[in-house]
Amino acid sequence: MVQHSTPDSTTDLVPSEFPRQLDIAQVSVYGLSFLSAGLFLFLPYS
């Protein structure tokens, strides 16, 4: 998804909670992937 920096593109059609929930979901997915990668990397050394 490519988000352009034009403020008047589709902000009237999309509710204000939608981008925040999308960011939270993306951050949680990234956090889970980093956490699992860290566990797999540091498990043999612990």
C-alpha cells in the first residue's frame, strides 16, 4: 500500500480510526516477527 502525502485524497471516506488500527496491526506483526527471530537466534546460546 502506497500512501501519498496528499491530505485531501480519501480522508473524507475513511474514518479516523482506520489508519491507527492498521499501524497497530503492522507494528504488532513486525514485533512478533522480530521477537520470534530473536528467540530462534538466542535460544541455542541461552
